[in-house]
Amino acid sequence: MFFHKKELIAKSVNVDAPDPKFAQLLLEQFGGATGELSAALQYWVQSFHVEDQGIKDMLQDIAVEEFSHLEMIGKLIEVHTKNVDQSDAFKSTLFAVRGVGPHFLDSQGSNWTAAYLNEGGDVVRDLRANIAAEAGARQTYESLIKLAPDSGTKETLVHLLTREISHTKMFMNALNSLGKLTDPFFGNVEPDETVDIYYNLSSGNGQDERGPWNSDQDFNYVADPLSAKA
């Protein structure tokens, strides 16, 4: 059951001067791959796969918050396009043809698609996908903040970026509660004997780099895969 309360989840959206060109960029977080609609639907559907009631509740809570963020982005787009003079700046945007306000498009005019969603019926897999989704959204918000034309818009976007970080922490803590934050294994199929092998397949000029990703402590480092294969 859903109820819509006619107020934004966070502070009100204040825009100093409408900018339809920036509104088109904001569409990326409305109908784009890293947008709020994608996140809301992804987390909501994932929740139906989860048997752990605590993680199910978390996914649904965050999904509903993402729908609230979609409303904030929609309001920003509305304010940046409504009551704007039909200037050349407006005519050069997608809104000249589609009308003012948000649409299920990204900033380039591509339609939103369910192909953006990443869910697979395993809680560990889904939580890891969600961490990646939040990282993508955070990067998009950071780019939008750099281009924001006024302080009011920027303040709203900083809040939305902040909540992406909060959600990432929640997903990481949920993974940690399952003992899977750093453990790469999940599922029922045991890996074969190559699981601890690191192949040095990027070599050439300069020294081959070593680090935690190919340390002798965790991996059998194969410096020359061709010689080893021979």
C-alpha cells in the first residue's frame, strides 16, 4: 500500500533563475540509467527476492526514499522549465518538443528502459549491484553539481548526492551482516583450483605492478602465463 504526502522528503526546492538547458541535464537523474527511477524500481523488486526480513525492510525503505528523490528531481526540472520565456535557450532543449516538466528520458533524449535495472534473485549479488548503482548516481550528481547554475539547485543536488553515500553505507553494512562484504564467494557451486591464480596478462614497458589484488599472500602469481602454460 502506498500513500503520497504532498510535500518533498527533504527541504523545499529553490531555484534562483530557471535554466532549461540545465533541466535537460537533470533528466539524466529522472529517466537515465543512474537515475532515481532506476534505483527505486531496482531496490523494490529486489526486496521480493530476500528472505531476511531486516534486509527486505531496508531495501523497501531505500526504494521508497528513491521515489521521493525522483519527486525532487521532477520538481527541479519543472521549476527550471515552467514559466520560462520561449527563448532560443528553451527551443534548443528537448522540452521544446516534449513540453515542460520531467519525462522518461535521459539527458540525450533516450527513453528510459528496464534494461537499466540490475537484479538477480540473490541477496549478495543484488547488494553488490546496488553499491555500484549508488556509485554511478553519485558520480552523475557530482557532475551536475559542478554545472549547477544557481545555489538553490546546487543545495538540492548536494543533499541527493549525500543520500547516495548513506545508501552505499547501508548496503555495505548489510553485506557485512551476511559476512560477505569482503568475501567474493557466494552461492552453492564450489570454485575450481584456479580460484587463487593471478595471471600477469598486462605486461610490456616498465615494471609489472604488484599490490593487494595480486599479492603472494592471497594469490599464486603467474608472472609469465605463456611459459607456465608450456
